[in-house]
Amino acid sequence: TQLLEQSPQFLSIQEGENLTVYCNSSSVFSSLQWYRQEPGEGPVLLVTVVTGGEVKKLKRLTFQFGDARKDSSLHITAAQPGDTGLYLCAGKEGNMLTFGGGTRLMVKP
Amino acid sequence: NAGVTQTPKFQVLKTGQSMTLQCAQDMNHEYMSWYRQDPGMGLRLIHYSVGAGITDQGEVPNGYNVSRSTTEDFPLRLLSAAPSQTSVYFCASSKGLAGGANTGELFFGEGSRLTVL
């Protein structure tokens, strides 16, 4: 099983600030997904990246897959209180999706 | 719009008791899986199934059994509950996750919170 490490584990910022969350592994994934989870609910997919070097944008969120397909980052521009939640990366290996430990983000008004 | 339905939402067990967490999906997804979520550890895969009649182990299968007799249902059984199995359990399904190159989205249920005393 491939290990996915996310950093930071916790992040508390003010509204309007920018932030980056990292997802790193020593192994290669065929694809990588980012999910967001709110309290009392299951995770919801934000994006899937497949190709090394791929960049995808979702409004103020920018996702990048590393050239070697071992790491990924999520950058949020001008964070808003609605961005508060647990962000999880997940790498695909065969028929299994392995999740990182998550980054808990709090955006204060 | 049911999606993935898990029951029960909350359960308290005593050590050694058995129980089954139910999971049903109405999206005709061939892929189903069970995860447990513990603080600071993200989601860990327990078992998964790529279709009816086929199951396989994930990262943390010990203490859990599954079966997949229909496309819709994927129950998770705890045969003899232990305090270490106290966790939040999520069932998830996907249309296109199975297969090396496929990248299907996982749809999650709302979770089942289990406490073992």
C-alpha cells in the first residue's frame, strides 16, 4: 500500500488569505483525486488529475499533479469561510483508492 | 435522490458482540468499498468489491467480513467487536473506479458512527 502524506495537518487563516496544501508520496499513482469533507458528511470529489504536470482550476482552487505523478498540491486564492472543511487527497493504485491523513482548514471571517 | 445509504447511523456495542453495517446504492455502480475514519488518519480502506460476487481486502481488513451478493448491497460484518474498531465507517461506490486506468469518482454515504465499549 502506498503512503500519502498531507501537510499541513491543520491550517487556520483569515478570510482573503491564500494557502497551499500538499500531498506527497514516494510512489507513483495512476491518478490522484482531491475530496472535501464537512462535519457529519462523507467526502465529496473536487477534482481528478491524471497526467504528470497537469493543472486544473475550480474557481479559486488550483490543483497540480507533480511531473512524476508522486505528489500534488491544492492552492486556494482569497480563502472564504465557506472553504472551511477537511481536504483529502487520494491516490489510485490498481483498484484501490488510498487516502492521505487530511488537512483541516478553518477560514475565519 | 438516495445515492449511497448507510444504516445504522449510530451504534454502541460491547466488546465481543457482532453486528452488520448495511450499505445500499441505487446508482448501478459496480464498485463498492468500506472505509474507516479515525482522527488524524484520514480514510483507511477495509474491503472493496469490483462487482457482484467479487470482494477483496484493503489496507485494514482484519476483524471485518464483507459479501456482495447483489450489485446494490455491500454489508460490512464485525464478528467480534473490539474497542479498536471504534470509528466512523463510510461506504462508497463508483461507476468507473475499477481497472488500472479508470478514474471514477467515489460517492460516499453519510457514515456510521460505531462505539465499542
